[in-house]
Amino acid sequence: MLGWELPPHNSGGLGVACLNLSRALARDGADIDFVVPYEAEHPEIKYMRILSAMKLDPIYRYGVGAYDTKYVEERLIPKVDTGEMISIREIQHNYCEFVEKYLMEFKPDLVHAHDWLTFEAGMLAKKNFGIPLVAHVHATEYDRSGMNGGNPVVLEIEREGLMLADKIIAVSEATKRIIHEKYDIPENKIDVIYNSLDEEFISEVYRYDADDYAYLEAMKAAGYTVVSTVGRFTVQKGLANMMRAAARALSKEKKLLFVFAGDGEQKDELLELSAKYGISKNVVFTGFVRGKQLRDIYEVSDIFVMSSISEPFGLTALEAAHHGDVLILTKQSGVAEVLRSAMEYDFWDTDKLANEIVAITRSKGLRNTLMDGISAEYRKISWDDVASKLISVYNEVNKHKRDF
């Protein structure tokens, strides 16, 4: 298994998804070596071996362009010292070198690579060692760039990896369409396997402390409805559109508070928009949150909005559903394919989003009906189902293994 992060050293849903699917696969009998590009302790992970590709602090990779691909450089420096790395491409180069040395000694049944960050290492395993390759697409460069094309280097790595893979896993039908239409990959090569809710999110002891968000609780007691969103402040997430919708909703319903939880390069723009629209007193920016702080956001919220221009899946929607939030999702989000009781809108239709927020706020009956439907739907999907489907894929692609 080739990945870029695992909790607690993750910056988003990719690491959470990799952790949960690996744990479910291990329960199903899979023997997994999981390669990460950094060196750190993962004391809670006992069911697979974690291999560090290099002596790199896990925090370092957050600042080298892994999730903001406009900073990706083509430059590669052979045998670069890890203390001098300044480019995601240099880290990927060393990651590939580690995988190549590993494969000279060990011969796994197959390689499962997650997203473009590890596709080159996966291709190396396929081309040089004849090992079947499963490419798992959690997001494409088209998603990350808001469907504007994005970085040509990343696009080419994605295209080559998808073409060379024996099988492709897409996290939604929407992602499958992008892979087929944008990368010219045959549909019969792509299997859709939806993510599920983090098992630890469900099982761990959680206790909401109202004092942490005393202001929001006080405003709720005064009749306000709390509308939240969680994620990176990037163009992909459509947050500028959500801010415009917030202004429209507030023009019709004054007792609304909007919580923007997260951080990113659009933070200043969003702050300026809230001031421009005259709604600053109704908008709260929390900064980056994780763990209990994140769960407290879901708990204090009444409505959760996923405003993404393109969201391959969207684990945060499942997390919000677990805390009883009513969901409003863009039609361009994969999670909307499994949560049919959520309200939907096109990412650009700010008037419809505003109207849906107001309608839920004003109708307790509508809110309760949506909550009941969502609660029943999100419980139907599980990581054990994911593992079962992946094992079937593994058995299929393992037939393609070549002897070297």
C-alpha cells in the first residue's frame, strides 16, 4: 500500500480513508506493508507494518505543495538530502527510490497506490517488477483546481498512472465520470467503491462541552440557527459561493450564524467577502480544527453545508450526519450519491442554497424529516463492505502478475 499520510499525522480525509480501509482489509486477512514519505510513530496501528520512505518530519510535507498543486515543480534532484528538500517532486523521487529498493527484496502480490502523490512509485512496481497495480483515486487534479485543469505535471502523472493501472478504484460515480471523460480511461476498468465513516469516530468516547462554543450556544438559545462548513479554504471547496449564499440567506432570515472551520489560501478572500457583504457579525472563522474541536463544530451546528465545486466523496458530510446535522450538498459531491435525504444544489446556484438554508431554519418538520432520513442512510455503508469489494478487485488483478 502506497500512501502519503496516516492519522494522527494527516491533514485531511485521505489519511482517514487509508487507515480505515487498511484496518478492514487486515480483518479480512490482508497482510499489508504501508509506505509513507515521513518518519513518525503510529502507536495505535498494530494490524499492518508502516514503512518510512525517508527521515522526514511529517509536518514538513504539509508545506511543500502536496495538496496545493500550483506549487508543484517539475525539478528532480537525484539523491537529495532530506534536510534540504524544498519540492514535493524531490520527496516523490526519494519515495520512488525507497519503493524500488524494497521491491528488490520483497515481492508483494500487488501494489495499491493512493492518488497522484504515489502513482509514480506504483508505476515503477508495475513496469520494473511486473507487480499488478491498483490505482485508488480519492481526488483528481481537476477536482483540486475547481475543474479548471490544474497543474500539467500532476495531470500527466495521473494520466500515465491511470493508463498503466490494472484496475482503478473511484470513490464515487462522479469521480468515475471524470476519470473516463478527462483521462480517456475505459469505464470497465474503473470500479466505484464508496468510503464510509471513520470507525474511531463512531467508537471513541466523545463528550460535548458547551463551554467551548459558549457564544454559539448563547446565540442558539436566542433563536439563532448555526450553519457550518469544514475543509481547506481552496477554490475546490466553493466557499466564496457559500459566502454569497450566506449574505442572501441573511437578507431573508436574520437569526443565522455561519461557521467556517478550516484554513487555506482563500482565508483573506473570505474575510474580505464577509466584510464586503456586511455580514461579518454573523460569520465565525475557527481556524484549522481536528479531533474534539472538530466534533464540537458538528455538535453545535444545525445545518452542515458542503459547497464544493467538485468533491470526489466528502467524509465530513458523514461525520456531520453522525452528529445529527441536516445536510446540504452540492450535486457535484460524491457523498450525495449515497445520502439521498440531503438537500442538493448546483455549486454555482447561490440563490437555491440560500433558500434551502432558510427553508430548513423556518420548518422544524422539514428539519426532522431530513435528519431521520440521513441518519438511516449513512449507517448502511461500512468499511467491511469496502474491504470485501477490494479483495475481489485484488483477486482479479493478481491474475495479471508476471514472473521476473
